[in-house]
Amino acid sequence: MTDLPHSPEQPVAAAKPSRWRNFWRSDIVWSYRRSPVTIVASIVATLLILMAVFAPWIAPYNPFNPATLNLMDGFTPPGGASYSGNNYLLGTDNQGRDVFSTIMYGSRVSLFVGVLATLFAMVVGVGLGLVAGYVGGVFDAIIMRVADVQLSFPAILIALLIFGVARGLIPPNQQEGAAVWVLILAIGLANWAQFARTVRGATMVERQKDYVAAARILGVNPLLILLRHVLPNVVGPVLVIGTIGLALAIIEEATLSYLGVGVPPTQPSLGTLIRIGQQFLFSGEWWILLFPAITLVLLALSVNLLGDWLRDALNPKLR
Amino acid sequence: MLAFIARRLAQSVVVMLVVAFIAFLVFRYVGDPVSSMLGQDSTMADHEALRERLGLNEPFYVQFYHFVTNALQGQFGISYRLQQPVSQLIMERLPATIELAFASSIIALVLGVGLGIYTALRQRTFGTGVIMTLSLIGVSLPTFLIGIGLIYIFAVELKWLPSFGRGQVVDLGWWRTGLLTESGLRSLILPAITLSLFQLTLIMRLVRAEMLEVLRTDYIRFAKARGLSQRAINFGHALRNTMVPVITITGLQLGSVIAFAIITETVFQWPGVGSLFVNSVAVVDVPVMAAYLVFVALVFVVINLIVDILYFIVDPRLRDGAKSGR
Amino acid sequence: MTEPVLSIKNLVVEFPFHDEVFTAVNGVSFDIMPGEVVGVVGESGAGKSMTGSAVIGLIEPPGHIASGEIRLKGERIDNLPEEQKAKLRGKRIGMVFQDPLTSLNPLYTVGRQLTETIRAHLPLNEAQARQKAIDLLVEAGIPKAAERIDSYPHQFSGGMRQRVVIALAIAAGPELIIADEPTSALDVSVQAQIIKVLKKLCSNHGAAVMLITHDMGVIAQTADRMVVMHHGKVVETGTVGDIIRRPREPYTVKLIESIPTIVRQEGAVLPSAAANDDKAYVQVKSLVRDFEIGGGSFTKLLPGKTELFRAVNEVSFTINKGETFGLVGESGSGKSTCAKMIVGLVRPTSGQILVDGHDIWAGGKGHQERRKRVQMIFQDPYASLNPRWRVRDIIAEPMRTLGIARNRTEVEHRVAALLTKVRLDPGVMRKFPHEFSGGQRQRIAIARALSSQPEFIVCDEPTSALDVSVQAQVLDLMRALQEEFGLTYLLISHNLAVVRQMSNAVGVLHNGVLVEKGPTDQIFDNPQADYTRMLLDAVPDISKVA
């Protein structure tokens, strides 16, 4: 027994008003309040997400409606006067599309793919990790060996392979519509292993604990034990990996789209926009590349910062 | 020790067989190899003849057996896109990728381990804060953006370094190296930095986390209580114990550098196997994809073996053979 | 009058925690004379370990000494700069930690760790340091020290490693050794030897000892004087005999009263009459459990012999209805495996367990009967309650699962009744486990066990994670509930004193074999097996105060 400040016996009586106080003083809120970087990151992330979600309603232009496009407005620099007299905050690209609006729509695609791919990876990884950790034995050994091997390949390679295979299996006339879903599948399958490994480790720890033994003595169905006892106790690390995984998925999507194997140009994500912008970087139209790039980095960085904070807050001894 | 290595070797063979099987499935069932190879204007008879010649009419396991035996001899068929033997394509481009991966591994390893130790020992200092923040920005910056940024600054604006290609190369037998000419070395700088940054941040964060973990253990506390010098504790005890887990993960990270080079090679138009692979994926050039997969798996397996042997050397608990691995 | 080796005056150690400051040590003062063994005793949270850390200058930040003085041979050391504090450590103050398994660096041989310590403090060359290291190991009772010096820590047993740790602490000839729970992680039989080694080495080298422990028995047998601490303050200081026989302060009186002893006390349950084995409520017959050792999951798929380890070997005993059977053993004796087989967590390799006449491993029917009758109380109250569940749901789970009560109001009603039974306010049912202390959690765990209305409860070390005063309350509660509901207990414990005070009959388990069983008084007062006798001799007990 070590004498740490946590050990003094807490008085049992707790009146209602203190519940809010307890929440406000809890470790996680405490570390949030104490970290200006985290506060800024959460504000930035929220703004970017809102911007993306509500793009169709709040974007100044619809860059994908050919009727409103004015080719003569192409290459307008940020804030500069355009041929048609329209005002473009962040300038326009070669086709006269408003860069600010393309970014909003692009973030929408990036976030859509990133969130769904992460959720997909999470469901697969958490499910397999829970069962592997609880059941153990051969099932566990196989799942974990597969995860080990896969983790040693960069996710981007796995995603490229899955993408390539899917390309080969889907008839060409359906490829464009399926591209986003293929991308989600590819990134999701590339990222499940991290969840599985962490959840499996946490499950093995929880399985040894006596509250699980107490349920087993009663003959509670193993599936119920996993879902009602073990799962709530492994949520912490899953949240951390989920957040960092989201940032990774967004970057992976951007990378795939940049490599030209991601979403089709008719539905550009931030990565596609950067790919397009790169063509004009060396001829001086820097804004076509720079603003999507900044948005991508801000998005990934703010989500990463939140994940980093979450990991420290849930695991205070690691500080 | 020999038994241990033998067991690891056996496991490696299993891994390679599984990867070969996946590669085979991709090779055999993705797209139609026959129509890919013959093109539009061919007759049914041509198709049938080619099917027979490629052995596509044979039973599944015979085909897999042929695939494995061919792979062992380095034969992966003909690229649909470039109409050249895949093995030849890969061998031509391999030196470029290996030189790039090697240079960036050294950068990542030296700086990553060094900075990791520094930030773990100098906790709560300004320098550590700056490095940790930069490292977070580092993992949030996609590799291709780093590449573009470096090109823009050092090639376009400052015009110090070339923006693409390998520069002048020298043939040493079949190995075409860029390390012996000035332009080759100058061409290597930007891609190597780009490729190393991501691994560098990962290795640094890992070393730091593990070292902090070790510094909290009882035996470090006891070492302090025994009155050992700070230096002896940090570098004699903590560092060595940190290395045990770090070796594994770092080894695997460096293994993935080769595959990670895909992006860097594309950005810098570096003529390596990675850019070959990306171009193949875009047009579903299946033989190249399959061969690349096997190649990366081979790198992984070899590095894994080296890691296991290192592990053995560092950790006496394994040497007793009491435990069989991780 | 001689000068004290260590003199602590009004020491205050603070930990800033969020907005508040937690005072771990609050105005502690005491002296240690040369060559003296002073025990610092207290329950968890008393601040005893923190006092030791303060003396050797190893308080983990953000903790710090807020005020007060620490003097070593009259010279103030608490305000020295870090480099000078570091020079004192090992050279003038040595330290022994609790867990010998984690105190040594696993990657270096014990010889290398010894010589580096010796050479850090004494002007010796490598060969001389090595010779001194061997001498120290011999002195600490390591057999074949000259050969074993080049072994790695994992090649030594726990007790042997603690000997190495003691040798390391004494290596540079310090004037004071701080031993922080030096035997708490060890088995009773090893504990006694380690205490002897510690005392011998310290007196050979003329070091005074500050012995920090929660175990009054260890202090009774080892120390000259003792300091009783509570909530960061010194409650009472005096010679060991005085404090144990004539405690003055109310806290000390209560503390000493709550310590069970292996001598028969008033209020202990009566030994059982010789049981008629065939009619006993619980009958354990020739129980055997083997475990496979070594090999990963993949190697198990391969044909071939797997090595077997017999954890439980032909164990048989019976328990009469309404009585308590104490199962005693050290770590690795197989007592927990026995418990797991009886509650249905681990399948026996062979043998039979009958509860109320039902073979509990005989298929579905047996499981049904077992679930109705058998429950378990676990050792660690921090791990036995699901931290994400409210107390109400934790206690209600057994009745819901077994269909005793399903309707919400009825469940709440029953949960409230159970909470009252374990002397907790029913209002706490909406709280989560982390809002309770260890003792309160153990009460909740008992309420959960009672929730399925069992007749037989297996208690696996129910109080060994608790402080003595809390232990006494939980044991009282268990006794009262036994009387009220006619419960039958299997009490598994390494603590002989607890078993003596609680059990009607006792079995002694050693390496999986039940070496002796019988009525409690017979086992304790007239042990037959050598192992039982050795255990009883080794137990540090306050009745053995010098």
C-alpha cells in the first residue's frame, strides 16, 4: 500500500448540487480547462466540422453547379477583383470556382470518408478485439497475428491494395459512384488492427478482474458479459484511438486522392483540391493549393491535439 | 537460441505463404488476365490458347503451386501496362527505393531516438514543449504536403536543390546508384527528409513514452536510492530498458519506410518501386501489384527476424528460453 | 546523551492536487538513535511511506517538503541541493522497497548492480568491489554466492531477490536503512527469514533501521521502539512492548484491538465437532486440477506432450451447514484454484464437489443448483465491482439473472434491504463504486453475494486488501450475517490470525496438497504436520511481542 493522495476515505453523503461541481472538477474537465491548446483545438475542429456539414447552405457559391460557374473568373487571386465583378474571398481556381466554397465542399467529402472509415474500423476492430481478448486461444492467436502483420504495413499501402482490387472487381461504369464507398472500405480495413490490438489488450486485463468472475459465477451469458461488463470499461482507449484514427483517416483519404486513386474529380476532397492546386503552384497561383492545404492540416492537427489531450486526460499517470 | 530462430523462421515462412496466397488471389481473380494481356482485337481462340499457356485451366492448387515456385525464382509474369517482365521492372527500380529508404531510416533513427531521449529526460522544459508540439504538427502534416512544401521552398523559391528525379546516376553492375555523384546526392536530400519526417516523429514519441515509463519503475527508484549518479541511471539503466520495446516497434517502422516511400516517390517523381506500384494501382496492373505485395512482405519478414535476434541479445530473460517471444 | 542518527522535526509534505493541496505528512517529529530499529506503523494514507521518501529525498513531484527539518547526525539534509542529496543516498541512507520482483533491473546481473553501487560510493577497483559483493551476498544468506553473482534477477526467487536488495541497500555502509514494507509482498515463511537477514545485516554494519509497515506483528517481533501514524500525524511514540500492552491514545487502543491474533481470543467461533462426512453440507472429494505449462496457442495445436503442473492434488474436506472452514496456504499453494473450482469458474481435472447433495459439475442441472446456492466474495474490492455500473445494478445483477426479482420497484426494494443489512445507507444505490472506500466497497460486494440468496459463500481473502480496523468491521459483519442467515463459509486466507478467529475447522494447503485438517483449536494448539508448525512459528504476531 502506498500512501497516495487518492486514498483518504471519501465521505459517502453527496448532495445534488455537488454533482455539477464534481463534473467540473473531474480529471477530464480539469485537464481541459488547464490546456489552452486543447480549447483552441476544439474550437477550430468544431468550426471546421460545422463548415463542412452545412456547406450546401452556407457556402457563398456552389462550385459544382456549371450554371453558376464563370470560366472568365478563373485564377482570380484572393480578395482580388474578378472579371465578372463577383467577390471571391480566397480567390478562384482555373475553372473559376470559388476556392473557399470548394474547400467547404471538399472538407465535407474528407470528413464523410474519414468519419465513416473510422467508424467502420472501430466496429470491426472493437468487435474482433473483444472476442479475441475474451475467448483467447487459437482465435485470438490468428486474429492477433493477422493484426500484427497488417500493422507492420503502412495503412496507405493496404488501402491502395484494397482500392486496386476493388477497382478490378467493380465494372467500370459503376466505379465513379462506388469510389467513395471503396475508399471508406479501404481506409477502414487498413485501420481496424489498431483498435483490435488495443481493445484485445484491455479486454484481457478486464477479463481477469473479479467483477467478470462474479458475473460468470452467476452464469451470465458470455456475450452479455462482453457487452455489458467489458465493453463499457474499454471505451476510454477506444475513444483515444478513434480520435487519433480520425485524423489518420483524413490524412489517408487526402493522400489517396492526391495520388489520384481516391474520390473522382467531380466530387473533390481536400486531397483532390491539393492535387489540382499543385499544377498551378509553380506558375504563381499559390492560393489554389495553399488554402485547401491549410484546411487539411488544421483539421488533422486539431483532431490530433484533441486525441492527444484525451489520452493524457484519461491516463493521468502518463504525464 | 538456434531453436528460437528456427521457430521464428518457420513462422516467417507461414507469413510469406499467406501473403503469397493473397497476392495469388489478387493476381488470379482481379480483372481478367487474359483480356488484359491480349487487348481488344483478339479472337476467342487466342484467348483459349493464352489461357492454356498461362495454365489458367489447371486446378486451383496447381496454379497456386506454380505461382509460388515462380515467385521463388522471381517470376511474376508480364506487366499489363508496360509489357515487360515484372521482375525486371522491379530490379531496375529497386536501387532507387532502397537508397532513399536507407537515407531516411538513418535520419529517422538518429534524430528520433536522440530527440526521444532528450524530451524524456528534460521534461517540462521549453525545448521539450517546442519539440513535442512540432512532432504533433509533424504527424498531422500529410507526407505529400511536406514534399510539396519542401519543393516549393528549396527548389522553386531558393533554387538550392532539384525538385524531382535522381540526378546523375552511376551503374555498379546492375545496381544503379545516385550516391556517387553530387547531383545524385543533392537530389536525395529533399525526398529523404520528406520520407523520414513521419517515422521520425513516431520513433521520437515512442522512445519518449517508453523512457518515461521506465523512469517511473521501481528499479529506477531503487537505483536512485542506491545513490547511483544521474548519468548512470539515465544512460546505464533507463536507456537500455527503454530499448527493449523500442527495438521491436522501431524495427517495424523502418520496415514500413520502403512501402511508405510510395508517396514520396510520387511527389518527387523518384524512379523507385513505389511510384511503379502507384501507377499500377491506377490502371489495375495486377502482376505488378502482386509482386510488390510479396516484395514488401519479404522486407517485413526479414526485418522482423533481425528484430527478434536483437531482442534476444538485449533481454536476458529471453535467453533463458523461459518465454518464447513477446 | 548520544546524538540521534535521524531527527525529524515538524515535517510537512504536501501534494498539490488540482486546486487543492493534500497534506500527506502533517507535522511529524521523531528521532532514531544509532543502531536502533524503529517501526513506523499505520494504515494506508497514514503518511508513513511519504515520511520515508522525504528522508531519502525521493518524493515524487509535484509532492514536496513544505516545512520542517530532517537532520542526519545533526546535519540538516532536507534543504540540500539535489546533487548533495544524491550523494547521501546509498552512502549514508540506504533503502529497501516493498516488491523485490520490481526493485532490481531485469537486464543486469545482480553482480553488476552490486559492484556499480559499491564503486559509486567506495574507492575500490572492479575486482575488490566484486569480492565485496560476494561477501555481502554470503552475509545475506545467498547460497553459492560466488557462482550466483553472475545470475540475472529473474533467476532468483522473490525471497532471494529481497536478500539481494538488502545487500544492495547496505553495500556502502549507510548509517540508516529505510525499509518500506520490506516483507509485505512475501509469504509468511519467507517473511520471517527476510526480517532476520535485515536485522542481522543492519546490526553487523551498525546501521539504524526505520521499518515502515502496516503489519503490527512484524514490528512486534523486530523493532525496539515504534511510531504510530494516522492521517499524516504521529499519534503515539514509545517502546514496542509499552504500546502493544498499554496503548494510551484512543486510536492506538482501537488499532491494537482490531488486530486478530493466532492465539484464541474471546468471541472467536467455536471449533466444530467432528463432522459426519456423509451428511456435511459441502463435500469436496479428491479434488485435482492440472494446468498445462509453456507453449503458445499455436504450439498447443501441434501434437506432442504438454507438461502438466498439478496445482491441486487430491484435496478433500467437508463443511457442516452454518459453519466456517478456513483454508490456509501461502502463494502457489492452490487455495485460489480450489475456490475457483468450487464456485464453478475452473473445471476440476478430477474429483467431486457436492453442495447440499448436488454434484455441481454434473452438467446443466448441477450448474443450476450451484448458482442458486453458491456465491463468492473476492479479495480486491477495487476490481470486484464493475466501475461503470451503479451500486444498485451491481447488487441487482444476481437477482435479475437468477430471476429472483425482475420488477423494478421490487428490485430496488430488495437492494435497499441488502444495503441496510451490510450497514450502508440505502441512498447510496445510485452511486458508482469509485465513490466508496475499500471497506465500503467490500460491503457492497457482500451485498451482491447475498443478493442471490445463497446458502454457501466462498470468501477468497476477503479482507487482505483492507486496513486492519476495516478488516475487523468486515469480519464482524460476516459473522453477523452468518448467524442471521445460517450461511456456510469457505474462508480462504493466508492470514492465520483471521482464520483462527473466524473458522470452526481448518485445512492447511501446501503445494496443492492438504497437509492437515481438523477443528481449529486442534490445528493451532497442537499442529501435527511439520509445515503447519513452521507456518505458525513464522507468523509475526503481536502476541509474540518480546
